[in-house]
Amino acid sequence: MQRPEAPAIPIINGKLDSLYPYYYVKNHFWDDVVFNDDRLLRTPFFEEKLDEYFKNYVSREPDSIIEEVQYMLTVAKTGKEIYPFLLFKFTNKYIAPEFMGQEKVFLHLFQNFFAKGDTVLLNEASKKSGIELMHINLSSDRKEALAQVKNELSNHVDAIISLNNMVALVTLGILQELKINVPNDVKLISFDDHEVFSFMTPSVTALRQPVNKIAAFSVERMMERLQESEVPGKHQLLECEFIERGSH
């Protein structure tokens, strides 16, 4: 899985082709790599190589990124482990992108994978979305998850409150696949906001957490503990902001 080395730069019309090394490496970067091979995850170089490719050989334009992401996920789809790894790596990267405009990549992922019910895979920290007195467990098996959600909603459920924005996205995808209208049939609220929620259909209602205040309080407490290790613990209640949008 070594980075390909470009051969000697050719001379075209008496001039060196300065772009040749770039395109050669890009075109041969994934030689002998099959994206549905779960064994890739057991190598220490795959993720590092993936990061290098998107940093150095993929344009920052969202359409260019989408083309690369779509190809990798399409090939990886038959992989039991590699597919969810890639899907959530790309989702986490582009849900809060480094460059303006790349939110389009996240929307593509949502519309073409999550919303279509192709996957409801979640990491261990995000396997539950809950409502009062009842929980919906999002299984890694799509049919099982769809059946469970459909069964729970038959109990006259009025609203679903998701654990975080990732769970809200997956839940919305399941509801759309089940032809359940949000918010007419059931309301959806995310306990974690994200700027992309305003552009979705329907836009997602959220409890926005006071991230800046949480960070400031955490730093303040950490400094106190550094100065005096015996400082007792302290509970701090911070108010969330209710952002009402189309899903409520």
C-alpha cells in the first residue's frame, strides 16, 4: 500500500509536463486496493493513505469530493466492516467541513445513503434514539430496524427525541423509507443541533446545546483542579435553546 512513484516527466512539444507527476500518482494511488476488502482496516496505513489522498489529490470542490466518495462507497458496499467505516468517516468529516461549501458532500451522503435506508449502522456511543418511557434501538440490520421502528410507531407515538444529530439523521431516513410523514405523523426533535438541519426536508427541530458555555466552564474547572487538586466536583446546569423548525 505504498504511495506510487511517478516515472520521469515526459517532454511535450519541447516542454516538461509539470502536471504529469500529480496525475500519475492520483491515477495509480489505489492500484491493487479493493474497497470492499475488510482486511484494509487491519493495516496500519489505510486510513493514513485515505487522508493523504483527499488532502493532496482531490479538489476541495464539493462535486469532486462527491465523485470520489460515491465511488468508494459503491465499491465498499459489500464489505461488512469497511463500508460502515468509510460511510461514517466521510459523514463525520463533512458534517462539519473545513472549507465552505463542502456541506454539499454531507447532504449527498444523507440523501443517497441514510435517507434511502441503505444503512442504519451507528457506532457504540450512538445506538439509541429515545422517547419518554420507550426506546428505539437502531440495529445494524436494516430490515430489523425498519420493522422495530414501524412496530413502535404503531403504539401511537407522538414524537421521537434523538440522542444526537447523527441519530436524528438516521431516524429521519428510516421514517422517510417507511413513508411516515414528519411532522404530521410523528414529530422529530434532535438533542443536538447542526447548521445543516435548516436545509433539510423537513428542517429538523433541535435542542441546541450551549457549546461555548460548556467549553468555558470545562476550562475553568480544569484550571481550578490544576491549581488545587482537592477542589471538589461541581454540577453546573446550563440552559439549552429550543430551535423549532419543520420536523416539530
